[in-house]
Amino acid sequence: MKNYTKPTDEELRRKLTPMQYEVTQKEGTEPPHRNEYWDNKEEGLYVDIVSGEPLFSSFEKFDSSCGWASFDKPLVAENFIELTDSKFGMRRTEVRSKNADSHLGHIFNDGPTETGMRYCMNSASMRFIPVAELEAEGYGEYLHLFQDKN
């Protein structure tokens, strides 16, 4: 089992791009349709850019036409914290990673699948690991998800 911890702020400032830092540490939002994963269709895992906590598999990803990566359910529900967000005159549910406390995005109840949920995530808060790299990156325990589906 991997140890998913949050690096120091100094380490984060060195490791992350300005956009990744703004999104994960300052609760920012990246522009729609101009982010890395909104239209990614490759199979693999999405993990927290800060700690590496597994967040979603590509099987839960769907095209919501909102311009951000959207998923209908988390891969490991225990890796998420949900908080009420009342900024900008709206009441939303913010999603953060459990161990790194990274701001990931928000959850909405307008998803098209049986869960009815849409996890609208910032690409800047995640790192994508293709199936072929899972073992080398230390996520071999998740390979069975892709072997069972293919």
C-alpha cells in the first residue's frame, strides 16, 4: 500500500505548475475546454497530482460537454472529502482529496449514468497514468480493472 502524503508548500511550489498550484492549493478553476484531460479517451487512472492518491479510472469518465473532466463515481471513495462551497452565490459540493487536501473540483447531481452524479474535476488537480504504465508507477494493484474490461 502506498503512502499518500502532502509535500511541504515549498516542495509543491517547485513540483507544480502555477495553474496546478492555484487549483489544488488556492481552490482555483482552470479554463473549460483548455485543460489537459477534458477530452482524454485513453484508458488508465487519474490520481491526485499532489499525493498520488487514486481518484478515478477512465471507465468512470464521460463527456458532459462542460469542458472539464467528468466522472460518474470515484475509484476509491475513501480518498475524497466533500465540503459545502457557497462561493460565488452558489451552493455546491466541493471535492478534495483526503490525504493531500487538494481541491479537485465539484460534484453535481446531473450525471447521465445510474449514479446520477457528475464529478467535475480540474485536470490541473490530477495526473493521468496510462494502463501500460500502471505497474511501473506503483499502481499495479489496479491493472485487474482494465484486464477484466478488455
